[in-house]
Amino acid sequence: MQRMSWKKLVAVIVVLAAFAIAVQYFRAGKHASATHAVPVVQSVPVKVANAQRGDLDLSLKVIGRAEAFSTVNVQARVSGQLQSLLFTPGSHVNQGATIIRIDPSLLQAQLSGALGSLAKDEAQLINAQAVLKRYAPLLPKGYVSQSDYDTYKANVGVYEASVKADKATVELARTQLSYAQIQAPFESVAGAPLVYPGAQIVANATTIVVLNQIRPIHITFAIPETSLAGVKAAAARGTVPVTARVPGTTTAPLQAAVDFINNAVDTTTGTIQIKARYDNDDDRLTPGQFVEVVLPTTRLANVVTVPVVALQNSPKGSFVFVVGGDGAVQQRFVSAGPSSGAQVVIEKGLNGGESVVTDGQMLLVEGTHVRIVTGNG
């Protein structure tokens, strides 16, 4: 085998060295290119809302109680034995429906007796009138004395008075008989009977059942006297709306309206009673039930408001993140005022119309680029 000359060996070594240098240079170039690449800007997904300018009604939240619009203790207007109850306890009864019957036997007998007395006196009146008519022509001729004629005339007057008294007695007996049936004075819900058929009823003394009118129904609550001026001002502008919610329920709030403000402040509690009317067509409220009540107290004119969730706190004060036209956020320090529901007044720092971040603030700092999402996105 022929050995490689030293010249050829040197040439191979030079070629390999050049190749190694080229590889190192290529790798160094790639590393430098990667080192000086422009970083990609990442945007943070957020939810936003507009700062609103307008009037805001401040509200007061108190605890109230449902109260029957009216309550009647049903008592009979005549004495007698309770014959029957024509209602189902706990159910609705219609206005004018007969709900109770008293035994009418004695009352019917009294009416019959009054009718008999009337018939007798009417017959006697007819006879007295006939006698007077018969003897009137004989008086000028002297066939009848003046005293007898006066007696006949007086008898007519007596029987006329008796007939009038009898008619009044008959009318009273008929009225008493009508009281043997008791009608519901309004649409209501009947409570449990307090007496049962067979019991003796005393007129205007024995309560038979309690009726509660719940359509409409009242929501009764008390507010501090310091809030009274605001409520009166709201009432002067028109109907004062009241929102009520039954604790522990997930249904929509009830919408009622104030229809009564008491005429005196309770000096022991410093509160005043207010009632709101609710139609209660759905029977959602029952007398005595607790409700959470919210009503407006003061109207702030031309103020800037944002959702409460947009407001953030720091050692330097309260702030919101405002989204700029370039998609970057600005940390804007603000002065917060009173709140109403989910809105808070911004007294200083916003002019209205700005887009403020309401969700995603934890990932933001001054200048962070954001991407606005809606819903659950």
C-alpha cells in the first residue's frame, strides 16, 4: 500500500479546519440572530364597561314584612245557631260569595209575624177609609154627628200609622233574615274557622273566621328619619318604586310602589313607617313574611358612575384601569363617592364615556396591552 505524502496530509488537515471554522461561524450567527429577535407583545383578555354620566338614585336597603292589605274579623249581625261554613280554610274566596249561614228559622218566623201584622192593619185601614167615605156625605145633612165623624177620621190616621210601622217591622225582619247569610266583603284568603256548625253565635261578638286581603298586599318597613327627606323628594317627583326580595329565593325581585308614609316618627327608634303596594297576583307574598326592601332615597344629578367591580385599591388610593385607543391600559387614580347597587359614583378622575376594565385587573400594570372579551370568553 502506498503511503500518503506529507503534502497531501497537510492539505486534508487544512480543509477539515476550514470546515470546522465555518460550522462554528454558522452556529454563532444563528445564536446572535435569536438573541436580537424582536419579542412578540402578548395581550391580556379583559372585560370592560363604559363610565356613564347621568342621574343616579341612591338606595336604602332595609328589612320589611308582608302585611295584609286589609283584615276583617267576620262576625254575624244576628244571633243564632251556626248552620254551615261555605269556604275552604286557607283558600281564596271571591268578593260577594256566601261563606257562612246562620240558622234562619227564628228570623223567618219573625218575618212571617211582621207580615201578618201588616196584613191585619192594612185590612183595618181599608175598612176605616170605607167608613169615613160612607159617612162624609151625611155630615152636612146632620145624619152623623161631628164627634162621630172625627172618630172615623182619627181611626183612618191610626191605621195608616200602624201600616207604616208594620212595613218598617217587615223591612227590619227581612234585613235580619238576610244577615243569616254572610258574604265576603272583598277577595281574600280565609283563615281557620274559630267556631263550627252547631255553635251558638252572638251578634256582633262572636268571631267566626278572619279574612285577609292579599291582592293587593302591603310591604311594611321602617326607614331612619334621616332618610325621610329623600323619600319625600322622590315621592314629589312621582311614584316611588320599591324592590323587594324574599330571602332564600332565586326568583326575580318584586316590584312595588310606596303608597303610604306615616304621619309621625317613632321617637323610641328614630324611624318612620312606610308601606308599599304590591299586586301579588302570583301569591308570592303571605302576610307576616320577611322581605328585603330596597328603595331610592336621594337623586344625584349629572354624576359619573362605573361598576363597583371596576374600582381597585392601592396604598396610593383608589384607581381604575382605563383602556386607551391603542389597546393599552392606563392606571387612573380616582375619588370614589357613594354607591347604589352595582354602581359607584366617581367624583374625580373620569369624565364619562371611558372604557374601564371590570374583569382581569390582577394581570394588569400601567401600559399593558389588553384584548376585550365578552360573555365567558
